[in-house]
Amino acid sequence: MVPPALRDPLLGKLGMLVGRLGKSARQRALINLSLCFPEYSDKEKENIVDAMFATASMAVVLMAELALSGPDKISHRIRWNGLEIVEKMAQNNEKVIFLVPHAWGVDIPAMLMAASGRKMAAMFHNQRNPVVDYVWNSVRRRFGGKLHARNDGIASFVRSVRQGYWGYYLPDQDHGPEFSEFADFFATYKATLPVIGRLSRISGARIIPLFPVYDGKTHHLTIHVSPPLAIRQKSDAHIARQINEVVENFVRPHPEQYTWILKLLKTRKEGEEDPY
């Protein structure tokens, strides 16, 4: 495989080109950035979106390299910030659910932990294209673990966590108003599903925030881990805001890492239009 020092600049340019051709995805990202960061100029937002698409291409190829070549091949390019938190959970035999905002390298930490022998379980959305869905989920399962379709509910995921699998949960997609709480999100608000509190209560798991950041200049992936959240006995409104705060704290220093192309802010309060 081409060394990252040679391929990343090319992948970055390719990603930026794809991002400029994919007008609908680019427009969603710009809408999200405009609502979340109204203080940014148009040029600043365009630069973030360019960097986001560049990061996406490099992170996806790193994931493919991990799947094809194994963890030893990329271990020298992986950095953990907060590894002691993960190690303490393992030493104490704690049940864990990682709370992981949608970064472009989001699957890589789970794959690395699975490759090290840790039993992992994750919830996922099916892709519209069945071939893409099969390939993507096959890569995710490359080193073992369980995948639970979100459409099937949370019971099987909770069962896995109770059995000792470490859970992997992505909290930031918009699931509509019925079970969500409106909570502050950067400069706007978001319909956030506070189910992570329920998952913690019924599984006994600690909730550990985690966020991967890929640096196209150093070609390193840094996995940031934060201390457990104290949310088990909190209200849904409190939990929703704390989830959004986790996203803010991870994303604000690294906005190019986040999947701004998602319809994160589709659900609005009564009387407000869908921004997309």
C-alpha cells in the first residue's frame, strides 16, 4: 500500500474535489455550520467543509488499511489521549458504553479494541445500498464483535453490554421529536435522543466519551477519551444537554473531523421550517 506521506495529500485533494461536486452534501454541511457557528465568515465555513471532505477520504482509507493489513501495520500511527481511563475500566471489569460523536474515523477505535481482544458491540443504521451496507458492516466486523441494527430496538444491544461486551453508541443523529429533547447545540439547538441514560441504568454501564481525530499532516489518528459521565440518575433534559456538550467539546477544536453532511438539525420546534 502507498505510504501515507505520499497518499494523504492526494486523498485530501480527491476528497475536496468530491466535496465540491457533491453539491447537496456540501449544502447540508454549510447549513449546519451556519446555524452552529453564525460568527464564521462564508470563507471560513467553506474552508471547514473542504477540510472535512479531505479528512473523510484519508480516514476511510486508514480504516480500509486496518481491515486489510491488521492493527500492527498502523499501530505506530495511533495515539491515545486518555488511554488510562480505558485501562482502568478493563482492570475493574466495568461495563462500558462509549459515547462517540460522528467523526469520519468513528469505526476505527472500536476495530482496534476488537483486534486487541476486547469484545465490542455497536448499534448501526443500514445503508440504503445493500452492497455498500454489506461491505461496510463486514469491515466493521473484521476483528469480531456484534452489530445491532437500530431498527431492531435496543434490547439486543443492552443484552450484549450485560454479557460483558463494550458498547459503542453514536448519539448525534436526528431521530425526530417523539422521544427527543430539544437541547442547546453550539449556537442553535438540536433534537437529541437521551436514551444513553436509560442504557446506562438498565445495563449498569459507565458512559465514556470518545472521539477520533485524523491529522493529514502527521498521518496520525489520535483517539481522545474523556472521564465517565455522571448521568445515570439525571433527567432526560439534562442528559440531552450533556450529550450535546460532549459533541461540542470534541468538535469545536476539530470541526473538520465531524460529519456535518448529516441532517443533524432537521427536527425543529413548532412553527420553524426544516432548514434543509
